[in-house]
Amino acid sequence: MSKTATIRARIEPDLKSNAEHLFHRLGISATQAITMFYRQATLRKGLPFDVVIPNEITRRTFESADSGRDLIVCKDADDMFNKLGI
């Protein structure tokens, strides 16, 4: 489907700049972000999901897990509950 419709909106310059910086960090353009918003709003019949950049603690946790550091490995659910003290 070709893209032929145009959206025009007036927003605060700082808001636009901050959002576009965030989109850049997420690896998407403003057009892609708007398209995602519209598609999700249509699919969900309401306001769509949050797309956020993880905070520092979450980012470090992801990096640790991805590299295999600081993991507690359990052989099964019983072992996991035992290690959790449940």
C-alpha cells in the first residue's frame, strides 16, 4: 500500500526535538513512530503500548543476562522455588 496521506501537527519545539532524539536512539524515524502509533491504536481500539528505553538498572540486568553473568540456574520449578525460599 502506498503512503499518500499526510499528517500535520503543531507541537512544542522541545517536545519534537526530545521525541526525535528518542526515536533515533530506538532506531526509528518519526514517520515510523507515527505509523506504529496509528497501527497499534487501530489494532487495540484505543491508545497503544509504551515504547521506552530501559533505565540504567534494567539495561545492566539485560547486559548481565545476555553475557551469562550473575545468573542463578535452576534444574526445575521446584529447585527455583527452593532457591527463592518459597
